[in-house]
Amino acid sequence: MAKKPVMVLGGGIAGVQAATDLAEMGIPVYLIEKSPALGGKMAQLDKTFPTNDCSTCILAPKISDCYNHELVTTYTYTELENLKGISGNFTATIKQKPRYVDVDLCTGCAECIENCPVKVDDGFNQGIDIRKAVFKYQEQAVPNVVTIDAKHCLMINKGVCGLCLKNCDKDAINYDQKPKTEDLEVASVIFAAGYDAFEGNIVSEYGYLNYDNVITSLEYERYLSASGPTGGHVVRPSDGKDAKKIAFLHCAGSRDIRSDTNYCSSVCCMYSIKQSIITKEHIKDANLDLYYMDIRSFGKGFERYYNMADDTEGINFKRNRIASIEDDEDNRILIKSLDDDDNIISDQYDLVILAVGLKPSKEVSEMMKRLKIRVNKFGFADVEELNPLKTSRDGVYACGVITGPKDIPESVIQASGAAVMAGEKAYQNEIDDSELEIVNNKEKKEYRFVENERVKTGVFVCDCGTNIAGVVDVPSVTERAKELPFVEHAEEVKYLCSSDGQELISKRIEEKGLNRIVVASCTPRTHEPLFRKAVERAGLNPYLMIMTNIRDQDSWVHREEKEKATEKAFDLIKGAAAKAKSVKTLNREKIEKIDNAFVIGGGVSGMTSALQIAELGFKTYLIEKEKILGGKANQLLLSMDGKPVKNYLDDLKQKVESNPNLTVYTDHSIESIEGYVGNYKFKLKSNQNDETTELEGGVVIVATGAKELITDQYLADQNKNVISQLDLEEKLKENKLDQSIKDITMIQCVGSREEGREYCSRLCCTQAVNNAIFIKERYPDLNIRILYREIRTYGLYEDKYRKARELGVDFIRYEVEDKPKVTENGNKISVQYTEPITKKHIKTDTDLLVLAKAITAQDSNQTLSKALKVPLNEDKFFLEAHVKLRPVDFATDGVFLTGLAHGPKNLGESVAQSRAAASRAAAVLSKEFLLTEAMVSTVNSNLCSACGTCEDVCAFKAIEVNYDKQTAEVNTVLCKGCGNCVSVCRSHAVELEGFTNQQIVDELSALFSDRKSNNQKVGGIINE
Amino acid sequence: MSNDFEPKIAAFLCTWCSYAAADLAGSSRIQYPPNIRVVRVPCTGRMDPFLLIKAFNMGADGILVSGCHPGDCHYLDGNLYARRKFVMLNELMQFAGVKKERLNFTWCSASEGKRFADVVNKAVKRVKSVGPWQGFDGKGFQSKEGELISEEL
Amino acid sequence: MKNYDQITEEIRKIAKKILNDKTVDKVIGFGLGTINQEITPLFISKAEGAKKLVFNKNSHMSLAKYLLNYKNEDVAIVAKPCDSRAINTYLSEKIINRNDIKVIGIQGCPGIEGNTACLECEVRNAVISDYDVGEKISKKKTNQLKEEKDFDSLSPEERFKYFRNEFERCTRCYACREACYVCYCKECFTESNQPEWLNKSVSLNENFTYHLMRAMHMAGRCVNCGACELACPEGIDVRALAAKMYNTATEIFDYKVGMDQKQKTLLAEYDVHDSEKGFME
Amino acid sequence: MMIKKADQESILKLLNNLKNDYNIAAPVLLKKGKKEIVEYVFIDDLNDIYLDRQPDSSPKNIVFPQNSAIGKDYSGDKLYDPEKKTILWGVRSCDIEAIKTIDQVFIEDEMYTDQSYKANRDKTIIVGLSCEEREKNCFCDALGFNPIESDYAPIYLFIKEDQYYIKIKEKEYESLFSSLFDGDQTELNELLKLREKDFNSSEFEIDIPIPLPEKDIFEAEIWDEMSEKCLSCGVCTYYCPTCYCFNFFWDGNDHDSTRYKNWDSCMFTTYSAHASGHNPRDSKDKRYRNRIMHKFSYHPFNYEGLGCVGCGRCISRCPVNLDIREALKLTEKYLQTKGGAKKDG
């Protein structure tokens, strides 16, 4: 039986992640994207915060993994029309817009684009650049095909031109294409439809519509991008001159009570900081002013990033309120603003960048309404705080910005989380194999045994129509290739990637008994899987095929130098043939695994993950060191949306305890952990009677939570009237708030955002605001003042902040250099602070002082990190594999991360992340076997002297020295094939299959075979 | 040194960033000189300095190594280990008298097609400026037919 | 600073004691050779033999290498400061066990005659030692004059020429390799034929390549002891490249080899803000 | 036989004339880094000839270069003209005996003649040089060789201060020296007698059976002790005048390559390593045993004479002062005690 497919709507990073996760769980996926290529907004970004990672670099491999996954069927340029049926049994109607191009024939060579006479504004580059009527959505588009813009195409509109068809060798252009409607049977649906950036009227008051040199941040992103229209050069749109003085206006359109975008867009502070840092990298002497209300750097690693920008000369943060924006005749923009002391400040700028916020696209909101999915007043999908991935319609899930503004890692977390929930529906609704085409062509072939054969290489040189043959003299190259050592056969093919071409390769392999194949065509990055399959079909091990790139890296880039390009092509073929000689049969090994999961930590995060995995049908062990489950949530009063936590928690505990697949070990500690992905062995010890239990499992989820800071600041733990927010909630929950209390003071950022703990604890602002509202609603006469540094009620929580102010809560800002002073005053607490506007020192007595204590890492993290071989960050929280795109994974396979152990976050976010961790874990568990990579390191123990250098450099803990055998050993399950261990091994005892030293040296030796050194010398005698 | 000297440069590119940048330069049709011979490696972390020395040993006029920018490594930190090796190798080779123009180390991200072309342009220019590589023995290299490609320094 | 004779006496005393009480089975030290003034490695296993041990201005060999012959045996070794750093490197690479060895560490090493490395030496006290001989000194350099070999003032062409002249007479006897404590691979790259890193022909191109490759293996591991140079029968300046690696590690990465037995090797660690010296702009 | 007599000047003049028709190889004092080393090289300027002490390298590299392309001429040296014969000038007795040893292996055994070596040797005319006094570490007389004259060279030089006596033993070479004055046989005989008397005999004496009895000594425990300090470098073998082990290899690539022959060294760890990975001499005591046994047991067993000529170069050049004389003494002692006892019993 096969799993019923799931549909993912949206091909941005969230959709791609959800689709990949589902496919990894063995579930067929239909990925629907409305634009002509995958990638979404992230593909338009230059760099990402807080690591300045190159966006394309990290996204592109993910997209190609997803697109090439055998269980993912991608529909681009396609929209969802209708969704009928109920959860587990939907019929989705999709409509594919006509591209006027046959996707199967188009090679993406772009000859048509060059010859198209119509120029239009480029949507991908935010209209900064122009493109043709036939276009590629972006240079690295996946799928790599062109699209005709019917609105502007002369042939389609007026019946004249046809130049694109004329210039297409493959006749891939079809002007008569019609929209295609299709019905898909799916078990569940994930909405990952992304967002629109604010533009037009929303930001018109900033002069966006009137002044050329006022642009949005997304437009600016294209300016910064090396692949953007200016090639990464920052210029003024009005005249193309260098921009040196630049203003960034935060909250352009966000947090505006007059508009329907009265929420915080969560990401603008950070991306503005990022853009300022990148701008400084581009222009050393740039002068950048960032106008902001609050800096909301609440995410993991954000505060340090903010501090770094703040410390950079030329990046100035200004908490000024904008009064007016005008331009002068030189198109310079004059900004007048009011500073903290209400002085009017004027500044002139070359360029003004509006940090525009995120909103759901109108069409998507409309569609959701039409499909009976509830949306909130801003048009986002309406989801529950503690069930943040499920929409109001059963079986329909949502992730990414469609549920509210958020950054990339959170979108990725939600995507993985939504995937496992949608996947659960697919697990429950299996269908017959025969109904599904994709699952059927999975049969494995036996490969021909070639190791005892003489090397017989077949060289296939692709013309790629005229793409290669128009520049490179392919016939002569092919002729010369026949003369190369070990080459048995060489042939020119017009289109090697066409099915004819692929069949030809298979045919020649059988005919001539070829056992090594060299394909000289386009880039292996996109076409290697295709040709490997072609070789595989002929019964040859796919790794005996070597590709060399004579198009993207030769004919396309040396068009005017045909002779030299030909010479280069021949050299490259020579190199590939030489490498082919020494390649070996490689196999992805199947490794047995144990289908159980370990979840460490019995808080809400741990319980959610454990329950999710158990509900998929895998045996799960939940380990908690305390006597009861629930962790910190036991103390919580309200979730961030102001609803009681208790009901939710009780329900969760009940489900956990009653699930037959789930075994709970409370009051147990971990004695030892051994093993690796698929084969973990845990030894537990009961805290009661020292009895030990030994358990086996395949994956581990770390959900060990965090703890409140222990501090003596502000009389904490010294006066009974000084309590933490968590204590306050406990009091409120049990209705123990003393009636005599008439005045409450809350101090924020106690221990957060200061030296030693350079991070924001993220949830305290919203928690304080929520608690204040709770109290105010019950005791309207009670005075509450909140002393804060910056209010970080990000996203839709901004609404709470507004409400608290409406209810009369006083918000008073203090500076970190001038913290409030707290002293005892009889029964009361005396608090002294500086009034921010009048700068007066104010002393007030309060009945209760509530401290927002920082969230800090568990002390036990150190031990656990060593046992699991996973790293911690500088704040001792666990460090994920990649802060942007792998937020729940560790570099070490099979270990996942969720909740506060990862970093401060609220309950709802922990729930989402726990689902995500469960999703990633389920991907491992649901496979029949673990498959190793084919190209992994191997150790020649005869050469190894066990010095351990390889062990030191392996990020994946995949190589270790076995001191008994005095040799390093590779754990092929964990090895990713980077080759780091190879290059540090002085004894050359480690080799990376597919890129062995022998192969690379052979390749080099062939590339330079025309240069022979003068080694013929001499009888050891040199006469100077 | 004749002006029509066309160097042959061994270019080692990591699959994930710089090889992708080279592809992007291609799909954007950005023209650059045909003097490089690309050897694809999974990661600059795979680059054993021996391979670079070997390239000179076999007659490459120069080398070009490009990987992901620090922080962008597909394998987390391979390029950061590589960076140290390259700095050490660079210092060694220059110390031994190999001209710095022959040794080109840089980073190129997958979106930097233009930059990749610039890098190649620059590398080729640099290598051209110091003339043909004469081998460690200074005797030059012979073509297959036995005729001396280059003259004594 | 104590003189050679005093140090010799102390070594003999300790060797005699630890052989007598069976702390170790063998002491690796220096003895007088068969040629005038020449010193030779000496392996003493009986307390009576301790009087044969000497330490004089010719004790140039790096004895650390002999530890590899006595893995898992209880041996003591006479270690100059440079050798002590070599021992630390072995320990960090887990090639030998700390428990198996006793180090007779020479503190305040008076240096070796004719060893140019000693002129550049900055670590003159043994960094690992069970039995100290001599006395620690804080002064950095010896009184000897620094040798005149200023590579920095030479142009690349001149340096190239210099090294060509040097390596031209290399016979690839591999004495430099074998004398070096760093080189303990089971199979040296020179012997590998898959791939053939190095052609076996003894020609300048290959010789030069050999020395460059070897220097690369020394990067971050060479302690600049000069044993290679003194071992070379052709008087080649073998140490120059390794010393360059040594100095580069110190200057660019602030890395000093073998100062601690837990130290990772230079190329097995990194700093995010590492220098990119020499990279293209 | 013919005796000639000349002063330094006429000798140089003679050689200068011969240079037109012959390659001249002779010892030359070379400044190598900090070291001053005397080596045999092909020369152009005859004033470079340096006969004052035993050369630090043997003339092996003239007759049997370190590496040579198969099927091509031996030397790529620019002063070497393959069309001409070579005069190897000023070779001392030990090195002449050494060449004889190599000749025994490569030429005399007709079954296994090394044609390229033979061709090279046929073109070489050895001009011997009589030793005046003992050198630093040599001990040829202790092994039964005569430092004053070896029979194996067809021409021999005897130098006393500025006077050269030249003994030409073979008729075919007489014409080479015809321009010189005839010398007096008795004068030379007196000189030789005096020299034999004055030549201080070796402190080193050895009494071992030749060939060394393999069965008694092969498994003896002495080898470990002997080789303990050995580094396994190839210095002793490369500078040994008799070591002739060689290996073959390819140079080039798949497209073009040459087959080379070059020296090997039994001290190297890979010497005698099998393709399977097995190495019968996998430790340095076994390798050192091979060196001693080859010189004093196997060679004497297969051919006439010894494999060691007592030139002492391996002693002076060894980086750790591993002394072959000590090794022989150890062997002697072993045979006299244990080995000898076994023989009697």
C-alpha cells in the first residue's frame, strides 16, 4: 500500500520544506506554485540574517533536492481552483496556466530570450530591470525552462513575430497552449502561500509613489544581490549615481493603528540591520541611518547581530519619529524627524529604503475564504495559538507567513510541523499502489559486474542544438576523443538529455560493452541525476558516469573564441575520461535501523513531539527527570493569545499517558547514550531505586527546556514582594494575588540583553503585557507600570500591546546604562527610574515588583551535548545544524531539537517546533532502511596512524579513531561526503569515493598532458 | 615573453557555490577568457594542498581555488578549514619563489555569476602578467611533440 | 644557565636512578659516537650504562622519533626543549601514551653548535618534563649571533633561484624525512603510487615538489628543531621551508606547536575571523 | 706495461688535449651550502680537479647514474657527449674495487648482463689513484684490499708532491699518454715501497669468516641492537660505491611516458615490499641485516670478493653515526661466542 498524496500550496521555502519532509516520510506530494519557478521570496533575497549567509547558496540545493525527489510532483505556473471533500479525502482542482512552452522539450538554453524583441519590466527583480516577453523567471530557475508572457507576446496577441519558435532548435514553443485543469485526490493540504510585501498605497506617505529615490526593502535587496540588475552595486534609481548616505525607515506601514496592517511584521528590524551591514560591506564609507520605534531583535543570535551593527561606524540607529519626507531638485531626499527630546532634526539622503512589512496576498486570503478556511482581520489564516499549524478547515494546514509575519527559520519550522500533521492524514488514508504512478517505477536493477573488465569508456558529446555546437567544433572534438586512452567509443549527439539521447547511451553501453561513460554537455548540478539514471537503465552502476560541463562553463562563456573554446572542451573531455578510468562502482548501502524514538524532556515540547511520533505509529520513549510531566508549562497561566494553558496541558498529558505507542519514564535520568542514527542505545536510571533500563531507538529529540535566570538583581529572592513573571502567573492562576496590592511594577529584560547574556528572552514582553491585561481586566483600579527597554510584542502580539495601553498600563522606557534602582521600603518596594521624556528621576513605591527574568540554558546541556555529540552555542543553548534552514536538525544525523533547549520562545512556537522535530524524526523512522551516501569517505587502515586529525575536523561526527584497532573508521550513515577528513590526512589514509586523490590527479594530469616536464636528466650529476 | 601567451589555469571549484556561480555566469552569458580548466570538488575542504602543488608540478601556469564564502559552506565549516590551508600554502609557495600572481584564492557564492567572471578575468590577467610557468626546475615544459613550449626565464 | 657537563652529570644521575628502581626499562639519550666529536643516539637499559650518557654541543638529533620504536614500553627520553614539544605533539596525536614515557627535560638548553635553528629558538625550557635537568631560563635568545639569511629582502626570483640551487643537489635519500619527528606516516606520500604524488625521478622539478609537499605536511607541526638540516648529507637548506611554515603559523595564526599535549594541530581548527592573507581581492 | 712521468702542468695539458676526444670525469671540490663536498663530475675546467682527499661521493654515479631513461643515453649532463668515451680520472683503490663489484653483477654474469650498464662501462676508462695516507674513516686494508694500488684499473696514477707517475697496464691506452716522458720503473717501485712502509695500518681489525655463515647468524639477536638507531634513510646506500639496487618506474601520463631506472635503497621501508602489501623486510633490523649480509655473505657467496670495500663513506655520512665497523665487531663477537660455540657443537 502507498500513502495517499498530500498537496502543498506554494513553492517558497516553506512549501519546499514541507514537500521535502513529506516526501522523506514516504508520502507522495503535489507541489503547486503559481509563479513559473520555485523559490518564492527567499530566492529574491541577497543575504540572510543573522549569519549573512548567501540566500541562493543555501536555498538552491534545497530546491533541487525537492524538485528531483521521486515522490514530489511539481506544478509550476499553476493555481488551486477548488478544494472539495473532507479531511483524508479531498479533491483538489488545479489550473495550469499556459506557458506556451513545452516543459519537457525546453532545455533552458535561452536562445529564444536573446531573440525576443519585446522588453518588459522584470517582476523578479522588482521591476528594476527589464526582461523579454519570453523569459526565465530567474537565472537559476527550477524548473530551468522559459515562459512566454502572453500579455506582451507579439505572436500571441498580434500573430506576428514568432522569433522565439524560429530560434528554438527543439520546437519547444507552442503558441496554442491552453490552460489545463486537473483534479488531484489528496489526503490533506498545506497552505504555504507566502506573502506580499507592502507597496504602493500602504507606503505612499513615505513618498514611495512620488520620489524615485525612495524604494522598498525588497527592491533594495535586488540592488544588493550580486545576481541582481546592478550586480550588487548600490546606486540611486533616479540617475544611477553611487548612493553613500542612506536612510532605512523601519515599520514602513507596520504597527500603524490607522491602517489594516496594524501589526509588527517581525522581520523588518532584522533585515534592515542586515541590509545596513551588507551595504557597509559594499560601500566602506557609507553613512547609514536607521529610523526605528523599537528594535525587535528577538530571535536566536539576533541581539548580537544588532550589537554588531550598532558598533559599526557609519551605521546609526535613530529612535526619531519621522515628521516629513521631501525631495529636492537633485532628487536627494530630505527627512525631518523629531528626536527623543522633540527637537526637529533634518537630514538629506541619496537613497531612502522603506522597511516594508509582510501581508498575505489578497488573492490567497480570498481563496482561503472561498475554501472555507477562516482568516483573521488582517487576512492571515486564523490559527489557534497552541495549535498554530491547523486551520479552521479539518485536514488543511498552514505554515509560513500565511499564519502571521515570521522569518525564514520559523517558516521552515512551521513547514516541517505542518508536514507531519498533514502526513498523519496520509498515513491514515493509504491507497493501492497501482493508483499511483510515481511510486511504481521504483524497482531496483542488478548492476553489471565491471570490476574485472578492461576499462572501456564511452564519450558522448552533446551539441545542445547550437548551444554547444554553435561554438565548439563538436565533430572534431569527438574525433579526437576517440583517440584518447581507454576510450572505446565517442559520439556526437544533438540533444543528449532528450529521451532519444538517453536511450542512445543505454544502447551503446549494451552494444559496445562500455563500462565507463563520459557525458560532455551541460552542468552536472542539474543533469547528473538524469544521466545517472540513463546509465542505470543499461545495467551499469550510475557512479561510473562522469559529466563534464562544456556548455555553461565553455560554449556559453567563450562565444567569440571558438577555437579556444573547442580546445577547452577537448581538454575537459580528456580530464573527464581520465577521471572515468579510475572511478569505481559505488553503492548506497542499506543500513538496518530501529524504529523507536527517544524524546528527552517531558515538557510541552517533549510531549508534543513524542505524541506526534507515537500517533504516526512509532514506538516512543519519553524521558523526564522530574516526577511529573509538563515542565514549565505547569506554572503558566496564559498562552500568548491570553487563553488559559491548564486545559491544553491537561488534555495533552492525558493523550500522552493513554497512547499505547508511548512509554513515559518520569523520574528517570540518563546514564549513558551510545550509538548513532538508527541505532541508539540509552541506559536510564530510575531516580527512586537506581534501577536501570536499557532501551534502543533510531532517533533522539532533545527537548530539555530551559530555566529562569537565578539573579540577585532588583532584590530578587530577597524580598517576598519581588517575584518573577512566572511566579506571578502561578499566583494569578491559583487566585492568590493579595487583595491589598494596589500597585504593580514590572521590570523587563532582567538579565537579558546585557553582557554575558547577549540575547533577548523573546517572550517576556508579550508575557508581561498579557499578565497586565489579565490583571487590569479584573482589577481596573490597580496601577501597573512596565519598565522596559524596548517592547518586543512582535507579529500579531502587537495587538496586545495596543490593548494594554488602552487599558491604562503605563509603559516607561529605561536605558540599560540607567537601570531602575530598587530598595526596600517597609512593606513596599521603592523603585526609582528616569522619566524618558522629562529626564526627571522619579521614585515610586509599589506593592509588587515583577521581574521578567532572562531565560537561560539548562546546566545539564553540557553533559547531554557531549553524550549526543551535538554542539552548544555561546549561550549554552543547543546549536542547530543551520540557523536558517535546518532549525530543528543537528549536524549529526538522527538527533533533533525543539523548544526552549534551542532558545527562548513561547509555548505556541514550541508546539510548532516540536511538530517539526517530530516530522524530521519521522522522516528517518518511516524509511525501510537508512541509505548511506554513495560518495563517502573510506579509510585504508594500512596507512592510518590513528592521529585523530580527521576526527577533529568532521562536522558530522562521522569519522572516529578506533584505538583498539589503531585506525580511523567512517560511519557511512553519518558521512556527508565533504572530504574535509581527506585533505587533513597526511598519510592519505582517507579517501573520498568519487573524488579520490587518484581521480583528481588523473584528471589534472590529463588536463595538462600537453605539458611534459623535463624530467629526463642526468646521472645525479649537476654542474653549476 | 610573447604577448600571445595563453595561460592554462587549474581551477578548483566547490560544487555548491563557486561551480554554481560559474554555471550562472554561463546562463547569464557573461563572457570570460577560456584559460581555466575546472576541476569540480565537493567542498574546498576537500582541497588537499598537495593537489595544488601537483598542478604546478604538472605544468599549470596558475591555480584558482574558489569556494563558498565563509559561513556559507554546505558542509558547515569545510571552507573555514580550507582557508587556513590556503593561507599556509600561499605563504609557502610565495616564499619558495612562486609568484603570487599564480596563486589565486577566493570565494564566490552561487549568486555571484558576474563576480565569477570577474574573478576569472582577474586571475587570467594576473597569470598573464608573470608569463609562462617554467616548472620548478625553470626548464619549461615540452609539448607532446617534444618542442619546448616556453623559454628559459 | 648550566653548562653541558653539568647537564650531563644530572642526566646520568637520573638515568641511573630510574633504571635502578625499574621506573623505566630503557633510557634514550645521547652518547659519544665513533667519529671525532660526533654524537650518536644511545639506548641504555642497565643502570651501569648510565655513565655513557652525555649531552654536549653536538647533541643535535631529535630523539623523540625513537619513541615510536618503543610504543607501549616504559622508556625515558632525554629531551631538549624542541624535542619536548615534539613529544607533546605525539601525545596530542595519541601516537604514544603519556603513562609509558618519562621525560628527562633539559631546562635552559644551551643550544647546539652549527644548528641554525637554535639561533631562532624561542622556547628554551622543556615544556613537558618528569625530571628536570639544567635550570630554567627566562631569557629568550642565545648570545650567538643571528645567522645572515634574510629571505625577506630577496625578490621572489632570487628566492626561487636560491631554492633551485639547494634542491638541485637533493638525492632524495630522505634523511631529512627520517630525521624529522613529524614524519611517521606508515607510507610516505613519496612512496604512494596511487596517486603518484611524486615522480621517483630525481630531477629538480620533482625534488622541489617533494620539499614543498613535505613542508605542507610540516605546517603547524614542525617545531623548528633543525634536525632535518643537520641530517642532510648534501648540506641542503632543508629547514628553510619548514621554518617558514613554523613562522607563518606563529605570525598569522598565533599558533605555537607542541606547547600543550592537548593542543589540536593548526590545520584541524579554525577561527571564523581567520586571516585571508594573500587571497584575491 | 708502460711507465710515464710528468708534472702537474703537463698532465693538465695532456688532459686538455684529451678533452677533445673524451669526456673527462674527475673529483671536484664543490661548495654545497655550508658543506664542502668532493664529488665526481664531468668537467670542463681541468683546474677544478681535486685529488687531495677521498671524494665524499663515489664515482658510482658516473658509471651507474641515479636515474636514467631506459633505451636512452645514460647522462643528460650538458658536459657529457654520448659520442665520446669517458676518462674517469683519479679513482682510488676502494672505488675501483667497488666498480669491479658492480661489474661482477651487471656484466660478468653473461646470463644477466645489463646492456645499458655494459655500454656505459665499455666507454669508461678508469684512471686509478694511489692513496698516500689513511683517510678519516676508511678501512679497506682491514678487509684485505690494497689502498696503494688496485689491479682492476688499466691506468694508475702515483703522485708524489708535484710529480705524477703513470702506470699504463694495457697496451691500448698507451697512445693516450705518448706525449709524456717515460718514467722509471725502479723509481716508482721505490716510491711504492716507501709508501707501503709509511702507510699507517688500520686501527680497525676484523676477523670474520667470509662469506658470513648465513645459517649461524641470520636469526641472531644482534641485528636489533645494531640497527636500533637507524633512521631508515638511504644515505649509506646512496653514497656506498658498491650498492647497485635499482627500481623501475614510469614518468609521464596516459598520453606520453618514459620508463626510468633509478637507484633503490634497501634501507627504505618500501624496499622489497610486495604488491600484496606484504613486506618480508618490514622492520629496520631485517633491512640492516640485509645490508650487512649482502655485503659480507651473499655477494662473496655468489661472486668473488666482498660487497664492501671499506671506503667508510657510510660512516662519515650517516646522520646518526651508525658505524658499520661496530656492526662487524658485534658480528665477530657473536660468532666467537655463541655462533662459534654452535659450530663446534
